[in-house]
Amino acid sequence: MIKTQTIPSEEPTVTRWQAFRAQLGEQGMLFLFLVPALVVLIVTQGYPLLFSAYFSLFDWTLSRSPVPGAFIGLDNYTRAFADPVFIQAVVTTLIFSLSATLFEMLLGFFLAYITVGETMWRQVSRAILILPMVIAPVAVGTMWRMMLSGRAGLINAALAAVGISGPDWLGDPNTALLSLIIIDIWQWSPFVMIIYVAAITSLPVDPFRAARVDGASRWMIFRHITLPMLIPITLLVLMFRLIDTMLTLDIVYTTTFGGPGFRTHTLTFWIYQQGLRYFNISYAAASSWILLVTCVLIAVGFLVLRQRLTRWQG
Amino acid sequence: MTTHSTELQTGRPLGEILRQAAVVALIFLTVFAVTIPFIFLFLNSVKPPDEFMTNPVVIIPSRFTLEHYQAIFDPNEDTLRFLFNSLVVTSVTTIISLMIGSLAAYSLARLKLPLSLTTLIAFLFLLVRFYPKITTTLPYYIMMRNGHLLDTQFAVILAHVGLTLPFVVWLMLVFFQELPKELEQSAMLDGCGPWRRFTQVILPLTAPALLTAGILTALLSWNEFLIASSIAPNAAKTLPVRVSSFITDKGILWGPMSAMSSIIVIPMMLFGLFAQRYLVRGLTLGAVKG
């Protein structure tokens, strides 16, 4: 049946499907394989993106009208930058993102350095250490609401044991954001860890052997061989963590719900509130595009930097 | 690092032993610290109601009770329906995402389009990973509203396939690019078209990669909250969305909330513990090779 396709003269009764395939050829058939995924990508990502860019230029409150109102150009964008709550959300997001990323990088690298290796118990340790990142954010929210509860939380119980009276972590304006940072560190340091474990494992063995033959100390090997070789992957993890922390929403939703006051209104939470709670749909869309452009710029910046670096190193 | 920790053990025997002991102690400490919230959650899910929110906190319940589990599976609660929704959404999402994702990845690995369009399309898939999902959730909500598809499993599944597809495409693309071209050459000489080569030569070799992509997809879909909560508030509600509604005006229903959170957590914990290799590969490959 297959042979008939390449030598059609041998078999005159070619089905319509076979004729279609012969006409389409190798490359056409391959392109056909791509179509279902492209359709899903366009319906769930491409079109929604263009649609939201479009209606971010209109005055549209979904609860008042099912269709966009007047065209107002970039007013939604300028309005966001003049809105103190938006600016406050930007600052909150930056504090959250930068501090969580910094500690996750340090802790994750440290965890990778001490758990790397193929022994059974190291593998088991790593399997347990990655559990926080594979469970649902809503469950993480439940866990940490109970851990951080002011009256009956485990953290405050531990603090009380050493004579410190802990605050109502998630409800206190001074500690709410700090709590979110702690939760994010707990959940995502393992991500940094497993990537460094993979990276360290795949480092070439020869430079280390040579350095030891030359009598280099453990610190010298770490400082002059391991670290420089890990810079490209470090840039990549840094990019992932910076962007992902800027996009954190589920944890905020399930623990502080933006409060107390606007204290933990991150950008994503603020956009969520504007869009799906108050239905200021065009204003929310404009704000989300500001965030989107920022994230894509960060990603492109890191990727360019990484490429330059690998070219320079190589 | 197959050899670093062992090969470094030359000289300084006592210092080396002390160093190893310190490392072991540190690992135990971190493992313990990471596990505490899990243990506390499970203990709370079997704790009698009057032992919540007490001061001092009750860590080990005075007696173990299954009443919170009974309460959430009470026939008046729709937990079974939400569980069913979650299972349907996760499994259908995984199957569709794997099918069209691996097909697309194979195409991207073999297709030769002009102007490096193939690379551009692959890059577009990657881009999805880098922008806020809230940007697409707003218009997606309106699209589903206009199409009268709000609160349907179809809407949730379509969104989840869109969300997980990029991961499948990238995982499989890396895998297909590494496969030796010779594998397909004899089949090609026999006149096999792309479809037969894909289904009969390539797919049988991809079981581990498919497993990796499948576990990652199932995980993302099972845990997803934002889209599901905005487009499926009632009939098509999934378990993660249900958990958040235990926070009521009158207070938080700690017991049932812990029980349902445990139910959501346990399958993923089992994946984490028993399919670690695949899970880690799925979680890192996207980053390391991307």
C-alpha cells in the first residue's frame, strides 16, 4: 500500500486520500502535523493577546456594557501610571520579586551543592525537597495560613518556645509581604536546586581532574572552575525566577488576598481585581500589557546577555 | 556530577569526615524544614474541630478523626462532582496536549520552511512561558462568555491545553532533535510517509519523553487555579477552586479545607516521590535547554 504511493503507475486504483497525500508531499504533510497545535495556540493565546491589546485602547467596563465603549487611545496606560495604587503595586511587586529571587538563588544553589550526587539518600532527599514546587498553589496557601496564623500557627508556637511573641504574620501590615516572600522561597528554591544539580552533574570532568593534579584547593576549584562554568545557567535561572515571581498570583489570592489594605497588592493581583472583580476590563488589559512588555523585555535582555557571554567564553 | 564528591575525598581524613557530617546534618535539617508544612496539613486534616485555633497550638491531635473527610464527601456537598471535573479536565488535557504537542514537535524538528519560519514558530511556543496568564485570562473570559461556554469543561480543557502545549512541544522537540536521522532513513527508502514514520518508527522510541511531558502536563492542569476559577465558577468547578471557597465571611473552615487540600496534594506528592526522575527532567529540561 505504501509502495503504490511512490510508484503510482504500478497501482492504478489510488484512493483519494493517497492521491491527496502524494499531492501534498513530504513537507506539506509535515506542515499538516503542525496545524492542530497552531490552532490551539492561536485560539488560546494569539487571539486573546491581540483582543486584549485592542480593547485596552477603549473605555470598557464589562458590568455596564457587553461591548467596548469609546476609543480613548492610550488613556488607560497613562491612567495606570498616574494611579498611586498601581504605582504602589509596582513597588510591592519589585520588592517581592527581587528579594524572593535573591534568596531562592542563594538557597537553591546551596541546596544543589550539598545534595548533588547519585547516592540513594541524596536522591531521596532531593525527591522530598522538590515536593513544594509540585503541589497546587491553593494547597500551599492552606498550609501556610495554618503555619503563619498569629494565634495558632506553628511558627509562632516555635517563636514562643524561645520567648518571642510573633506577629499575626499574614494580617500584620509589617509582615504580610515578608510572609509571602518566605512562602515563595519555600516553594521555589527547589526549582533553582534541581537546575543547578542538573548543571553541575553535566559539567566536564577534565578541568577538575587537572586542577586537582595541580594541587588546587577545594575553594580554588570552586571559585575558578565551577563558578565560571555555571554563569550561563545562572543567568537562565535568574531570568525564570525574576519573571515567575513577578507573575505570582495564586499564593497572594489564597493567603492575604492583597491585604491588609493594599499592602500585598502585587501587580498581577491588582490586575485580577480590576479585571475580574470590578470588571474594569480595558483598564486591567492595559495594565496587564505593561506587565507583559516588562516581562518579555527582561526575558529578551537575559537571552541576549547569555548569548554574548557564551560567545565571549567560547 | 558523577564523581566530584567522591573524588574530592583525598587527604585530610578527619576534616573530610567532619565536613561530610556537617553536610549530612544540613541536608536532614532542610528536608525536615521543608516537610513540616506537609505534616502539619495532614495532621490538621484528621484533627477534631475543637482543637483548631487554640492557644497553645495543638500539633498532634488528641484523637484522629475522619470527620472532615466525611464532611467534604457528604452527598450534599458536590465534592465528588468537583473531583470528577478535575479528573476529566486533567486527563483529557494531558491526552490532547500530548497528541497534538508531540505531532507539532515532530513537525518542527523535520519541517523546512523558508526564512527560518520553523524556528520562529518554535520560538512563539516558547514565548507563552514568559507572559502573565492574567493578560490572556481576561479576553479568554470574554470569548467564552460570548460563546456561551462559561462554566463548561470544554472551556477549562481548551485553556489548559493552550497552557501546557508549549511545555510538551519543547520537551518533545529537544527529544526529536537528538534522535539520529538514520533511524528514519530506511523507512524513508521504503517509501514511508511522515505519518507512518512518526507513528511506527518514532513514537515507540518516545515512551520516556512522553511520560515526562505527560507528568508535567497533568501536574500543571491538576494544580491550575487562575483560569479555572475565573471561567468555571459552578458546574465545571475543579478541586483547587473549591478549596479557596472554604474561606467564608464567618471564618475559615479549617478542617474541611485541610482535608480537601490533602486530597489535592497527595497525587502530586506520589508523582514527586515515585516518578522523580521524569518529573525533574520535565521541570528542568524546559529551562536548561530552552
